[in-house]
Amino acid sequence: MNMLEVKGLKKYFATQKAVDDISFSLEKGSIFGLLGPNGAGKTTLIRMITGIFYPDEGEIIFDGKPFDPVNDVTGIGYMPEERGLYKKMKIGDQAVYLAQLKGLSQSEAVKKAKEWFIKFGMQSWWNKKIEDLSKGMGQKLQFVITVLHEPKLIILDEPFSGLDPVNSNLIKDEIYNLSKKGSSIIFSTHRMEQVEEICDHIILLNKGKKILDGTVGGVKQQFKENLFSISLEVAPATIAEESFEIIHQTDKRLIVKIKPGFAPNDVLSYFIGQKTGILSFQEILPSLSDIFIKLVEGTPLTRQFQPITA
Amino acid sequence: MNKIGVILRREYMTRVAKRSFLIMTIMVPILIFGFYAAIVAVAISGSSEKQNVAVLDNASLFNGKIDSTGNFNFTIIKDQILDTFLQKYQQKGYGSVLYIPPLDLNNPGGITLYSELQIGPVAQSNIEKVVNNAIENKRMVAANIDPEKLSKIKSDISIIPKIGKGKEFKKGSSEIAAGVAYAAGILIYITMFIYGMMVMRGVMEEKINRIAEVIVSSVKPFQLMMGKIIGIGAVGLTQFIIWIVLMFVLQLFLPVLFPSLGHSMASQATQTPGQSPGALAAITEGLKYMNFGLIIFFFIFYFIAGYLMYASLFAAVGSAVSEDMQEAQQLTLPITMPIVLAFVIMTKAATDPSSGLAIFGSLFPLTSPIVMMARIPYGIGTTVPWWQLGLSMLFLIFGFICTTWLAGKIYRTGILMYGKKASWKEMWKWAFRS
């Protein structure tokens, strides 16, 4: 069952096709990576999903029903990249206030806020003000506020920026936790290693269009370049073999590229035939970062402004 | 619209709980009251300090007899030479010496007042009046006119203004009406600015703090804007109500603080007809004939409606600027201009409430809250016909719906735009596109 389905979503601004015909779907409990260079249309897409913008065209199905921006926002928790809180307001009051705006009653909001504050070791913050917090502490608070009302869909835009590794892990664990409990999470970031670590499924946007969609493993398979790394007991002398070529060699370690029409076994049988001892043999998959750069490179990174006649 | 309620409550509570609100709300009426009390105290105690004046009347202007007036106790000194008397007048308990040389009645001159301290202009003119009266009396006698007969012939009346139609006429006072008109107009002008700016700063704060996007993912921008506007408006209303109650209570203390006030007012009221009553009594009398219930009612209406109209525009400007207060000032110019214009028309309407300009100003929604409040003290149903009042209120409500609709559209786009300030042209586009 899909938590969210987006079909043919379009949003044109006066000078840009910010989101141009994007479709994807998001399963319940999955962690979804929304990737793309700056200005790819991620924020606009998210704003449509959170009901801040109305799409020009297309359809959003939320939890099996057409998305109703007025009532369904209570089921969404959104932590924008441009985020902040009231400087002069007490932290506890602030959490309760924002939870109330998400439809919780006052008493419910207080109860939930206290639970989360205890969970994250922030009890002593309740009567403090934002001014008293460091940037990382503020970030942690912002995360708590985003998930306080137990939304079915959580959208996190660069959630780890400014966090130390300890707090990063705390939040990462909580993200896994929430997804296990059935919340779906959209995770938007430029930090590819985090995406690789956390996400099940990714889409990549560029210039308002979706240019990649799949599971992390699947995407890597799709973009693999048949590279393998081999460690040998003794460094080979000269190698002449038609099934592969050597891309890189450091002493006893080789990186080889298998030529089309051949299989990894051909490489192994070559070295076995040479009586060379093989210590390890491993496929090298491209990192998401490589894929990202490969796909986006060559297209002008900065979007140009152009008049749109829609 | 439960969420507007939540927003409204926050906006209201955070402001009312501030110390500055408490100080403003309590201090302003106490200051005004203290000022008023000081004026009353001066008015009552003014006559207590008498000055003794020795009069060396070498022209026998006063025929040996002179009445003490106002702050002066006059004593005629006989058989003294000026130079020697000036050496010792202070020892004899006089503050000053009025020297009248032998006079030619047709061309009097050389009358001198000797004193150690500089004499005030009012005191000087009072003494001049006394001397002038004496000279006039002498001249009348010289011209064979009986001064007593003349004073019987002389007339000194004052007009009692009554306003109304048909059989119903009420006593009115144009000076008092003008005073109340100015006060009401200025009060609405100031509050509109203060609370309008408060809305603008609130919107800017949300935008600069970057909390706006967090909130609009929960509520519609329009709800956020309205919650803020109504919440701050409620703060203003609370302040007014506290002011009115405090002023009323403090005013009850006035007779307690100044027991002599009641007495002096009573004595002034029973003065013989023909004599004008004291200024204080006149004010009290005049205020009695103002319909304060109605004035307060319309004040609150025009404050609320006018505030709602302008506050939404201020909110739109707040949403369009980023970071900089100076940018905000440039953009508020088109909004503050009609308010200032309204103030200018108001100063005219407060003295001439039935002029064409005043009537126009009190109907046109952008100026009517300020201008109409300056006309209402002159009398509803008389100076301000009911149809004008009704039309003005209708236009104002319509104006407020228009500006709110317009501002809502600008606000929706502006609150999420970062980086640069929007121009009025761009804001126009946000309002009328899509």
C-alpha cells in the first residue's frame, strides 16, 4: 500500500518550470531519498506535497485518498531547510503551540511534548528560550517538533546539517524507529553518503524533471561499470587477456573492467590459469555520489531564467 | 477555524504578558490623570499667594481707597517720599512699590513699579488694569459721566449654544466638541500606526526567523495572517478597555484628592448670572453634555474596522521585505500616506465638521476612521447625519474586506520568498495573478 502517490505534478512559475511532470510513489514505512542539485525543484515539490502550494497540474494521492490540503496536513510533519522558531518564546510553549497547529488538543500536545523531551534528554529546556540554545540543540528541537504529532508522512530537508555525530546518530535511530512504526519518510539532502546509509528508495531531480527512480541497490546496479577489485598473492608480471582490462594497479591490488560479453568468472579463471593466488575478489559498485555527478554533470548546474508560456 | 484561534491566542498572550505592555497600559492613564490633577491643583491653589503692594499715589488717583484684586493686596502709603520709602519698603512687609507721580489725566505717564524680583507679564497687566480703571474713572468724572450709571449700561453676555432639531435641543459646546474631536482623531491615528507597525514587525519576525514555512505547512497563510491581525487587535482593545476603566476609576478619586475642588466648583456654579463661570466648571459642564457612551462605541468600531483594514496592508508589506527595517520603511510609504492625509483632514474636520472635505474624508474608507472620529463628538444625528454614519461604516467594512483579500494574496507569496525585497510592482502581480 502506498502512503503517497504523485502523478504528473507540474508547477510553473513566471520564469521557470520548477516542477515539470513528476510522478513517483512512496510505500508505507519506507525511507525515501529526494535528491537533486540546487534549484532542481525539490523544495517546490515538497511544498506541493505539504499543501503550501497548489500544483498547476497533476494529482497527489495521500493515504489512498486525493490529498486535501486543509485536513491532511495534520498527517504530515515537515522540517524545511529554511527553518526556525520564535526567539523569545519558551521552548516548551513553542513545541505545544506548533503541535496544536497540527490539530492536537492542548493537553495532548503537552503530554506528547513532555514524552519526546524526556526521550531526547531535553527536559531542562522546557522553560528556556531559543536564544539560549546552540545551533545543534535547535536542530534537535526542530526535529522533535516535526515528529511530535506522530505524522504518517515525515518530510525532512537536510535534517543533519549542523549536528555532531552523536546527535546525528540519535536522530538517525529515531528515523529508523519511526519508519518501523509505519511512518513514511521523505529525506531531502545533498549528502549522498547519508542517503546511501539510510534510504531504501531514491529519486533524482534535475531542472524540474525526474531523471532517476529506484531502490538504492537497483540504481547502483543500473549504473555499475563492471569494475572489480582483485588482491593477489604476488604482483603479476604482464597481463594480456581479452576478457578484461586493467584500470588501476597498486602493487598486488588490481582494479579491472570486464569487457562486454565476458563474466567475472572469466577473470577468475584467467588468474587461476596463471597459478596466481587470489586473496579477494569484489565487485565495485558506483557510489550514489558518482551517479549523481555523472547524471547532473554537463547540464548547466545553475538554472537559467527563461520565459514560460504554459 | 480552530487554528486561527490557536494563533490568535499565542499572539495575544505573548504580547499581553510582556512587561512593556503592563507598563504602557497602567502608566499612560496615571500620567494623564496626574497631568490633569496637576492642572486642577494649580487652578485651585493659584489664589493663595498674595503679594503686598505699597501704592504711593501722588496723583490721588485712588482717592485714598483701593480694592485688593486677584493676587494683590494694595495699601495706600501717605506722606512718604519715594526715595526714602524705597529704602525700607521690604522691612515693612511689602513686595513691591507702585509709584504714581502727579498726573496729567489726558496724557498720563511715569507710573513705575519697583520690586526686587522680576514681575510676571500677567501680574503686570493686572496692575495696569487697576491703574487704567482708576484713570478712566477720573476721566469720566471730568467728563461729567457717572461711573455707576455707565456700568449699568454696559453689557456682558455669553451665548449658550444648543444643538438639535425640532423640539429636541441639547446644550453643546463647540470648544469642548473640538477638544474631544482632536483627542479621538489623534488617538485613533496613533493607535492605527502603533498596532499596524506591530503587525508588520510580527510578520517580519516570522519571516526572518524562518518559522513561517514551518507554520504554513500546518495552517494556511491566510489563517496565520488573520490570527496575527486579530490577536494584536485584541491586545489594542484590551489596552483601551483598561484605559477607559482606569480613567473612570481615577476620576472618582479626584474629589478625594482635592476636597476643595468640589467646594470651589459649587461656588462657581452658584455665581450670579451674567458672570462667566470658571474655566474648570465650564469644561465639566460641557463634558456632561457629550454622549460618551456613543462616542466610545463608535471609537471602538472605527478602531477595529480601520485597524483591520490597515493591519492587513501592513502585514502584506511585512511579508514582502526581508531582513531590513529600512526596506520596510520604503514600502510602507504608500500605506502611511493615506493615514497622514487622514490626519490632515482630521485637523480641519475637528474645527469645521460640516465642510465638504470633512464629509468626504469621513466617507472614504482609507481616511474615514480618523476623520469620522473627529466629527462624531459634534453630535450624531445632527452634525453627522445618520445616513453619513451608516454609509461611512458600510464603506469601511467593504474597504477592509478588499484590503484583506488583496493583502492575503500578497502575503501568501511573500512570506515564503527569501533573498530579495519585492517591489510594489511585483506585489501587484502576486495579488492579481493566479
